[in-house]
Amino acid sequence: MTTLSRQQGLPIPKPSRKARRDWRGWAFVGPFMAVFLLVFIAPVIYAVYLSLFREQLVGGNAFVGFENYLLVLSDGKFWEAFLRVLLFLVIQVPIMLVLALAAAMAIDSARLHATGFFRIVIFLPYAVPAVVAVLMWGFIYGGNFGLAANINDFLGSEVITPFTREWILPAIGNIVTWEFVGYNMLIFYAALRTIPTELYEAAELDGAGPFRVITGIKIPALRGAIVIAAIFSIIGSFQLFNEPNILKPLAPNIITSYFTPNMYAYNLSFAGQQFNYSATVAIVMGVITAVIAYVVQLRGSRKEDR
Amino acid sequence: MTIKRSSSGIRRSAAAIVAVAAISAALVGCSADAGSSGGSGSASDLDAALEKGGTITYWSWTPSAEAQVAAFEKAYPKVDVKLVNAGTNTDEYTKLQNAIKAGSGAPDVAQIEYYAIPQFSLSESLVDLSQYGFGDLKDDYSASTWGSVTSGDKVFGLPQDSGPMSMFYNKTVFDQYGIEVPTTWDEYVAAAEKLHAADPTKYITSDTGDSGFATSMIWQAGGQPFQADGTNVTIDLADAGSKKWADNWNRLIDGGLLSDIPGWSDEWYKGLGDGTIATLITGAWMPGVLEGSVPDASGDWRVAPIPTYDGTPVSAENGGGGQAVIKQSKNPALAAAFLKWLNNDPESIKVFLEKGGFPATTADLESDEFLAQAPEYFGGQKINEVLTAAAKDVPSGWQYLPFQVYANSIFGDTVGQSYANKGNLNDGLAEWQKQLVDYGNGQGFTVNK
């Protein structure tokens, strides 16, 4: 680095400098850049482009400027979907992260027998494809022949009714928690493993109990991992799609076509051919997600500095 | 250092923007209309195309497709038909729509249900087959199915199957609770009450709101809520027929007499097998489904005419569809020739019937062999006599919307809410209409103006 900047300080004539800054570097990043442009930047630009037009089944395509954005911002269906995933996020994400944290601590505590077994068992649901997992839960939730029905029969009343307006969100939250606790646990567990053992020895010498070790050493050391896990979970919640979309045939009237913002965008474009409006919904949702994730990251890292 | 980095940063992003602009321009180019192939042709072109041979792609999810394609290739060895199962109904339509929009990738021949044909014909995605003399085939098909694939003189496809509605009922359950087979809707509601009172776990039928069922029921009640003339569309889901059905069905919803098991779910098949669901009001293609997916109930089920409002026999079509030639086809004459063989040649239809299909061709609907069939699953009842009789009682004049696929996708959001809340179906229909009018006008149609 030092050599490099010193070289730059020298009064080298321009052409040769240009020659040194040849395109060799591009050869290395080239493949990445090409793929990055093609699969990441290009779709985003194309979506932005789409969002400025309106193509009708009758009458063709027309440039409409920001009209689609104004429509989205005043679209009751969009905001209903947004508030639904926001509510989901506020309740499901903390529950899932606390469970994951507890599992990671338990496995890391070295007081558990067969930690490897527990680690793999808790992680296993993450390895099940989401579609398969949701189908499986769909059977379990079945109110007539599923496990839910069996429990209701046993209790003699309709206690478990996942496919009702009141319970559908907790039912989906349960599936998502089941799927992702293991994944988050692994993030936390990996972070716990990086804590130097000297700290524990020092804490023991100072007479700190296990709970003091958790609050004084483990949690502060995990802060970065918690922020990362929280951001992943926030993005995941805003993008909620698989679970409600697969459960929709089982609860067609409870899970509407605009149950989550992603489902709304999907149905707009694939059932209604409103590709332009759908792109606008996706962009607005992407911006909101980015802003919220960024705020969480800022707050998280500020705490870390303190 | 800083300055240098940022200047190269600018250059880099400039390069990126240029590259992206080029890519997105290419993408935009893709979406432009590929133009219409097809052009003009005549009946003699079909034989010539078969003679010459070639390769075509056929999208279908019918169980008989594979055997039919094999038989076709045997008869015309020079033609290679690539059969692709691109998904069932809306899954296929989504892919088809995307391929049409992209300008490439669409099949030559595709299976499209009757309710979706207006959507594809309106966007001029289908070849008008009248140029190949398909108009002469009119008398080969039942009137309602022919009406579903044509618009004026234009022929957008050939009917493959049909689904005149009948009532499938579980005789074992009916006998157990001493229920007479209902012939009118009043009797049907009474039977629903009697059954559910006798055994609260049993229901006359299951319905959680199904757009295909609801529109067919409105059809049976004499409604014509959708009328389209080009881009002028009229939607009236409060017409006499719509109201008649809604008021009738409200009685079942209010009384909690409908099972809330969603159709086509795993629980639904179980419910059909164990008597939880005692009747089905559905299309004539149902026997194959029952035999295939509800084997446990063999011997329990029978078929009766659909109940009526006033005793005069009247039915409606439910489901069913045909095949069409997509304009993108590079060999429309060969595609049309294949289609004509597929849905008009006795050899092909024989294969179709063997696989449990219910035909749209009048010759087969009236053939003695077909009528005499007495499947064991239905206790030896000659069910085709009942089912074909229903085909004759279908009122003409019914139309689907030119955006029916979308309409069906928001049925649960609107009419479905009446089911979920045990509310008034008329309110749900009104909300459906409101959203459809908004959508149609937003898409450039002139709806209710």
C-alpha cells in the first residue's frame, strides 16, 4: 500500500501511467463483474425502467413517469400487506432469535451431553426445502384429518385452528421459526466459539457465575452476530412468500392474493399481467427493506462502539 | 489516492451504466412483439404440412397427451411432436403469457381451458384457424364447447373435453341417513340440513369459494354476468341469474351447511372417500378423478342430474378446454394439422376416452358404446347417460371475461370473504365486480361505460 502511494507521488508522465493501469485487473474481476451486472444490476435497472411505464392489455405501452409510485403509495392492499409483514417481523423475529440464542448458549455451555446431536437436530429443519417443510406443516395443521384435528378430538373442542384469520399469522410464524432457529443458532454458536477462553478463566477467578458470564462476556461478544442475524431475519420477513403462498390452497379466503408484499407483486404480474405496477411494488418494498436494515445496522454497530 | 480512487470509481460506474444500458436495451428488445407469423393458409396446406413433416412443440397436462402424441407420430412418422407438461392451468398460462410477451419460447400448440381462451385470443396470441377451414367442423362439437372456442367467424381452437355439470352423490351416506336424491335446490338445502343434523361431521358438499364453480352455478341459474364485444365489456354480477344463485347458496352458508375443506386438497380427497362430503356439483370429467384419487369409495358414488330451481332441466359447463395454435409458431399449418388430428380424429379421441376423458364431440357423446358404459366404481350405473343428457341442457350465450384468469385469481379476496365471514354472497359478488371493473378499465378495456 505504501509503495503504491509513493509511486503515485512520482511525476510519471501520463501515458505510461495509463499503460501501467492497464486492464489486467479487469481480467480478474471481469468474470465476477459480468455476472454481477447481468444477474444483479441489470434486473434492478430493468425493474426501474419497467416501473416508469404502463403496459395495458389493450392500448399498448406508455411512459407514465412516477405515476405507478404514487399509486403504490396510496394503495390500500400494498399497505395492508406491508403492515402484516411488519407485525410478523416485530413478533416472530425476536422469538426466533431468543430461541436461537438460548440453543446456541446451551450447546456452547459444555454442560450438555451429545451437543453434536442437538446441534444437528436443531439445524436439520433448515436443510429441509421450504416448500417441503410448508407442505408438511400444512398436513399437520389440517383441521379435519391432520394432527390439529386429532388434538382437537382429544380435547373435545376446537382449540387448534391454524387456518383462521386470527391464527394464520402465528401458524406461519411457527413454521418460519421452526425453519430458521437452527440457522441463526449456528451463527450465534460460531460467534461464541471465537470468544477467547482466557476471558472465561478470568471471569471464574473474579468469581463470576454462569449468568454473569452470559451478560458480561457472551452477549457483548455476540452483538455483531445478533445484528447480522436480525438483518437477515428482517429481510426474510419482508420477503415472506413461500410459506403463505404454499398454504394458500389450504386457506384460500384467509390468505388473500395480497397477503404479503411479495405475494402481491407476484400476483400482480403473473395473474394480472401488471408487470409495471408489480415492478414498482418490488422497488418500493426493496427501498423500505434497505432503509430499515440500514437503520438496524447503524444502531447495532453504534452500540458495539460504545 | 482518494481522488484517484474516486475518478476510477466514476469511470467504473460509467462503464457499468453503459453495460447495463446495453443489457436492458437488449431485454427491452426481447419483449417487443415478435410480429405475427401465421399469415394465410388453406385446408390443403394441412395435408401438405403433414406430408412434409417437421417438429412442433405441444404443451399439455392432460393424462392422455402422451398416448395421443405417440399415436400421432405413428400415423405421421415425419412429424416430431415434443410434448411438454408446462404445469396445470394457471401455471401453464403464466408460462405461456411470459413466452408470448418475450417473443420466443412459446409452443406451437397449447392446451387452454375455455375460460382462458378469450384472454389469449384478445391479445391476438392465437392463430385464427378458420383459414384452414376449421369453421366446417362446427357440427362435430357440442354447441356450448364450440361457442367457447370461437368468436364470430373466428376459430381459436378445437374443443377437447367438456364438463356439463351433474350431481355426484355418495349413495351409501344418503341411504344411511334416509336422504332422497334432491332434484331441486330447495330439496338440496333440505337434504343438507337433514344430513348435518343427523351427523355434524358430515356435510352435503364442501365449498370455500371457487371461481370456476361460482361462475358455472351462475350460468346454470341463467345469469350472463360477463359480456364482451371486442374491448367493450359489461360486468353485471347482480343480474337475475347471479342473484338467484347467490340467494340460494347463501342458505347453505348461513346454515353452516358447507364443509370448509378446500377443493383439491389432500383433506378433500379424504373427505370424498369417507363420506364427510356427500355430494359434488361438478363437471362430467369428475368420474376419472374419483376413480383415480378416491379409490376407497368405489361403489359408493352415483350420478344424478344437477338440481334445478324450478324443475326444468338445466345445466352448465364446468371446466373443460381445448387446444389452440399459438401465433409464435413457425409452422402454423403443421400445428393446425396436429390439432385437427388431436381433437377431431376418431383414433385420437378413442385414446382420450380410454384415459377417462369426457368428450366434446357429438358423435362420441351420442355413441351407443359410450352411453352403455357402466363403471363398477359407480355401482354399474350407466353414468354417461346422465352426463351426456346434461350436455344438452346447457344454456347458450355464456361468455367469460377477456381477463378471466385475473378475475379468478382475486375471487378469494372478494367473494371468498363472504364465505369466510359467513356473509352475504351478493356483497362479495359486488366487491368482485368493483375490482374487475377497475382492473378492466385500467387495462384499456371499456368496462360498464
